[in-house]
Amino acid sequence: MRRALEVAVTGPDLPVAPGGAAEPAAGGVDVPVGAVLYGPDGTELAVGRNERELTGDPTAHAEVLALRQAARRLGRWRLDGCTLVVTLEPCTMCAGALVLARVATVVFGAWEPKTGAAGSLWDVLRDRRLNHRPEVYGGVLETESAALLRAFFR
């Protein structure tokens, strides 16, 4: 989760400044949500940060961008055995994409009572009617994840 928080603050390609202070992401307009996708062996496969404002793409959520990058890197859409770590509870679009990609485990930080689809408003990830259900762990470093979002919206 600490890596996902780093990506949320700095963006996928920006370094952390010496001493651990994060450099602000270019533009600073997108909601700072970071996602990291790990392979079955724990290797970091992909990262994503919200880019809806940056790209004008309504689907450019951190989770979707990480899924796309990992699928390109692996050369397949099935991400069996992979774990996605994200700073905010996935929305219905992202939860659906995680199910379709066959991600094994989803770990998230802050709960999202307005749009969350991993237990808050909906529970798409554990819906027994779907053909795949990842393991879900919510509230990991919740305080840090929520503080980042609160600071952004201030």
C-alpha cells in the first residue's frame, strides 16, 4: 500500500525526492488515487494513477490503467494470480474490470461510501452471481489513504 500511496502522490513515472518527500504530479488536477499490480511472484508488473482530467478519458482510473499496462506487459488479458493494491475502494467500473481480468486479490486503502463497489455501496467483487471473485482486503493504511484524499479536496 505504501507503494500505491507513492504512485498516488508522485504519479507513475515521477521519482520520490531525496529524503522521501514526494514531488507533486504534473498538473495536479486528477484525484490522487494510486494503484500497483503485482504478479503471482510478487513482482511489480504495473502502476497507475488517475488520469481522467489529464487525458480526458472517463475510464482512466488508476486501476484500469494498471490493468491495461500489466496486460500489455504480459501479453494476455487474464491476470490470474495477480494482486492489485489501490489507495481507494474501486468503483463499479474498476471492480468489473478486476473481475473480468481474473485478478486474484484486491487490497485497498480508504473506503468510498459514495461509489465503492467492494463492500461500501455495492459489493461487485464478491458477488456470487459472477464467474470470478477475488479475495478482498479493505482498510489497509486507511488513515493515510483517506488523509491524502481529504487534503486534495481541501
